[in-house]
Amino acid sequence: MPHALSRDEILRLDDAHVWHPYTPIGARDNRHQHNDRDGRERIVVGRAQGSYLYDVDGTRYIDANASWWVASLGHAHPRLLRVLSEQARTLDHCALAGITHEPAAALARELVSVAPSGLNHVFYTDNGSTSIEVAVKIALQTWQNEGAPRKTRFIALDGAFHGDTVGASSLGGVEVFRRPFGSVLFECVRAPFPSPIVDDRAAYDRAFQAIADIVTREHDTLAACVVEPLLQGAAGMRSYAAEYLRHLRELTAKHNVLLIADEVFTGYGRTGEMWACDHAGITPDVMCLGKAFSSIIPMGATLVTDRIYDTFRGGPKDRALWYGHTFCGNPIGAALAREVLAIYRDEKIVEKVQVSAPVIARAFEDLKGVNGVARVRSFGMTAAADLASASGYLGNAGWRVFDEARRRGAYLRPLGDTVYICPSLVMSHDELATLLTIVRESIEAAMR
């Protein structure tokens, strides 16, 4: 389809009216029109296909972070486009209050069948952040329904990121995201991030002992422990051992504290298993989904066990979960989410990750010898390199790498001074090899 607006016209409209997420706004300066604060001209995406984004000027970029971790199946998967069109013609939208429909009902059955055993009930929502938001409210009301109203506090790990709504931000541990809103965020108890055992067993033991001490001492007021299982995304792609998650499950169960697993990023095969929780062989009390969930449009879900669901049964109306979104369980999103699961089965997506993951791990391990690289790590289809400038999320070294990668044909948005990849899970061997070459060359050029 031809574009009605030229590239310059799109940029002018964007300059005049669009407020971009996570992007500093530069001073008004006509000499740098169409540039961000650092003088970097925006990419104007006209279309996307497979592992690539295409600027309207024809320039092609490998989408190295799967468009903020969403496009696990790549862009414009033909089966998803077909379902999108078919469902839109049949039932485009209806509320889920007092109504049900086949896409929502069938999707719930299919989610339960692939989720960790015991997560038998599905609450639909709009995205990953709101799947966390409803998990917070479910946890609080569960304890009210069970006659334990003092259990109102939450515990999460240092460096956590659980979304951008007020409740989700309260759980977060990335200070730059919390600081502007600190006056309205609720209290969250912080526990130290557990170093992987292979790095430092003593540090790992100290980290677990710290959270064990908190839960043991304060369980009477703790509603839930919330974790990104095994891999923290926004903190810089930091991973920890499955042993920690197993022990945490045992700890929270022993002391009657709910365990909420935020699988918004780690779910859908990103770590080499369908769910990161599968590495530890555990079932959380609550599991939150988003991002790759429906692939094309915003949608998420929060899954809970029978024990939690049953606390909302019967009795007065105030036992109901008084929460819902206009688009929760929308038919188009549910139909897409069903097809995502079908594609995972038919195309053996998780098995493909297990083939590609060692290739990524070797390439990033080789970066240890590159000037300016301080640390590297990988987990499944995700890998990261910390640059030696060590200025954190607000550093500029990662953006120098971004510029070099852009010149070489990759969109490699960093986390400050952490350069990472999180590509589609269906990226071909040749595409992956090209991306890994670009990463190395871009770091070498930027850190000279």
C-alpha cells in the first residue's frame, strides 16, 4: 500500500504532536528538526516482515529486540495475519462482563493446558503491566477473603521491572523508572539480587538467606513475593539460578506468602523452555503473561491456582474481583493468542530456541576479548554485554553502539551501557549470524 505522507511529512507531524516513551525531549531548535535530544534522527518504519523493520526510505534493519520483546514469531506471520482478518470479520469486539465467546473460552483451556500444572484459571487483561496490576489486587483481596487483612505488603528483587502502571512501578527496582513517581508508589520490600551460583556461591547463599530472613520474620504482613523468574529484563538481562527459584517456592509456601511469577518477558520460550518457571520445575500461585502473548495487539493474562480462585467464591458481593478492562478478553486478541500457541506447537518454536541459544552464547562469550566490554552473559535467545564505561541506564556508550549498528543495518536499542539482543525466536541461522557480526563490529567501532 503506498504511503499517503512523505517521510519528511511524517517526521514533521511527529515533531509537532507525538510524545515518545522513554525518550528525553530536546530543547526547541529548528536546526535539529526530526532529531532526538542527542541529534539522532528517528527511523520511520513503513512496514515489517520476519526479523526486519523497513524504513519508508527503503532501509532495512534487523529488529534485534523483537520490538520490545513482543515479536517472538517475527513480524507479519502469515497465520497470524489470516486469523486477524477472519476474526475481525466475525466478531471484532464485545465486553466480557456477562458475555463469553469461543476465542476467550477456548484460549483459557489452551493456556491452562500449557501452563505449569495447577494454574487453572485465567483473568484476561490488556498487556503485561496490567497483568501485574491485577495480580497485585488479586493477592491483596485473596488475603482479605481469607481473613488475613494485615497481609498487604510485597517483596521483590533489586533491579526488578514489572511494568509502568502505578502498582507495577511500585514493585520495580530500577530507580530511574521509580524516582519521578515515588510519592504515590506503595511500599515494596527489597531483597538482594542473587548472583548465579557459577559466579559466586557465597554471594548466592547470602542473597537467599537475606530473602529467607525477611519472609520468615515478616510473613504475617507479606501478601506476595513477585519475581521475574530466572531473568531480569530491564535491569540488563541479568539471570540467576533455577535453584534459587525452587528454594523461593518452598520458602513462600512454608510461610503462606503468595509467589507471583512475572513471565511477561521470560514466557513463550525466550529462555529455552516454554516458561522460565519450567527450568525450576515449580508452579507459582500467580503467573502473569503479556508481550508475545498475542504477538500483534496488546493483550495479557493472569493465571491463578484453584486455591486463590476459590477464595473469591460465594458470600457477599464484595468477594468479587472488582477489576476489569474494556478490552479484556477481546475476541481478536484471544483468537490471535490461540494461533500463537498453535504456531508454537506446529513449528516447534521452543526447540528452535534450544538450537539457536548455544550460537548466541558462543558469540557473546567471544566478546570478552573486545576492548571496552566488561561483562557478558546469555540465557536462551537473550544475551547482553556490559560496557566498561559502567554509567548504568543513563550512560551513552550503549548509544554509540546503537549508532554503529544502525549504520550496519540493525536496530540495537541498548539498556544504557548494556548492549543486548532479544531477537525473534524464528530468526534464521543466516540472519542470526549477521546480527551477531553486527553486534561485534559495532561494539569494536564504538569503543575504539
